[in-house]
Amino acid sequence: CEPLYTPEDATNAIEHLFPQPYSKPFKIFDNVEVTFHDAGHIIGSAFTEINYSENGTTKKLMFTGDIGRRDIPILKDPVLIKDIDYLITESTYGDRTHPAAADAKAELKKVVDMICETKGKIIIPAFSVGRTQYLVYLLNQLYTEGQIRPIPIYVDSPLSSAATQVYSKHKECWDTGAVEFLINGQKPFNADNLHYTDSVQESMALNAMNGPMIIISASGMCEAGRILHHLQNNIDDPKNIVLIVGYMAENTLGRRIAEHRREVKIFGNYVYVRSKVVEIAALSAHADENEMLEYFNGCGASHIEHAFCVHGEKNALEHFSQSLLKAGMKNTHIPTPGQIFEL
């Protein structure tokens, strides 16, 4: 099938984009005002608040995008938006709960300790924006505190490296913990044992290196990028660990690995999964069911006339839709493609 857009289309679209700060309303039409609020998911993520007036009445619609979690290192907590009339919400983890975010650091230490025993490699598929920086920050903290050995850590993704520079540049988006880490003389995204690879040659050289070591690479769902080469070269070795740190969509290689399939197809060939597969759900940047309900209760769930559940698998959509009704929202709906609603 034909692509939805070309690189040229993307370049042309960029010319029509302009930055807009959080919490500053701006008009897109005479009767429509938009405000972005920090969603706490990744750097720059935003809730969209739309206030519109018609026939002397003003209504508020909120589109969540991805909802972040409270108390996640680096980023500030999601901003509460009050007096919502209509809601369009994600439902990614609408039918499950995560371990506490505070557990992630201890769980990560356990995995690093395991790889020091086997002298293998930890292969981590990670999203370039958000998850990679979260991992680097926690590993840096563990190393600085003397909780883990100073084994080499490689961030092997040019996009991840570029995104990390963006995080480093925008300290105004950091939470107090990250700021304090910096004040105490530490750099959250740099350490003596941390290396950012750039060239293909540097990436390929990692295959010949002996463990223990950690390789963080993209793409996060293992569908493209350098992570495929690292999986191909390491997933059949029982000394190694594949660490799952984020959501894996249906029908992706990442989902098949997370489901502990005995063999998976990489570059058209089946490979036996002999490495240990470990998941740290506490590292998720998406709010789970309880966290989303807590957020909406803080916003005033009973004030919401109609909620639309999107961005989730079938079970998550159906379950979360019912949970929102129980939370006091008056109506919920799971829209289908092309469906039109009049508010």
C-alpha cells in the first residue's frame, strides 16, 4: 500500500509548526481557545484543553494524548484540568495496573546484578524519547550510589542520543529530583561508564564485546532499527537478558518476545529465544487504570458529561469505559473510525 505521507510532506509540514508554551491560552478561531498543559508522559507531551463558545454557552473539551504517571523521575507530574465537559482519553492500560513507579530502581538493580553473575549482555528495546532517558537516569543513580558495578552502558541509537540532548537542554521541564541530582554535581544523562554510539561501525563492534554490559537501543517495539541486530546476535544466548521496559503492541516482535515465545522471526529467519526475558512494568510511562482514574477524580469526574475512550486494545477500551462510568462520568463511548458526534 502507498505511504500516508512522504519525507517531503513531513518537511513541508514542519514549516507550519510553531512552539507554544504550557498554560498559555491561544485562539485558533474567534470562539475557540486552546491551552496546552504538561501531561508528564515524555518531554513536551501535552494535554489539550479546548474551550469553545456557542449560543452564549462555553464548554470545555480535553484531549489527553498519553497520560503520564505521578512521581516518575525527571518529569513533572501531570497537570490537573478542572471543569471538563467532554473528554477524549487514551486507554492503553485501562484494564491493568503497574507496580509502583518507586519499585523500578530496585528491580533494575536486580537485573544488573544478574547480568554481572552470568557475564552476559542486557539488551533493552527502548523508545528513543522518554524511556531511554528514564533508564539512563536510573542506571546513573544506581552507579553513583554504589549500588551496581560500573559495567559499560551503551545507548545505541542516533535518535535516542539526539533526544537525550533535548532532555539535557530543557531543565525547566525537570522535576525537583533531577534538578537536585544536577545541583549535587551529577549529570543525569552522563556517567563514566555511559557511552553514546553514533556510527554503524560502533554499533556493530558491540557484538564482538564481552559482557557484562548493557545495550539500550531502538525501536522500542523491536520493529525496526539497531535493536533488531542486537536481538539477532544475542537472543539465543542463555547468558543474556532481554529486558522489556515498555508497552509492546499486538503483532510486534516486542510483543512476541514479551509473551516468551520459544522462537521469533528476525530479518526473515526464526531464532530460538534462549536468553532470559524479564519485564519491569514499573518503568512504564503510561498511567495505568487506577492512576488514570485517580487523575480524572482529581479533575472532577462527575462533571464530565461524555467521555470517549481511544488508543487502546479492545479489552482495555471496554473495561476502562465501564470504569469511567463507575467513577461518575455521565456517558462513555468507544468511537469507531469515521463516526461523528455532535457535542
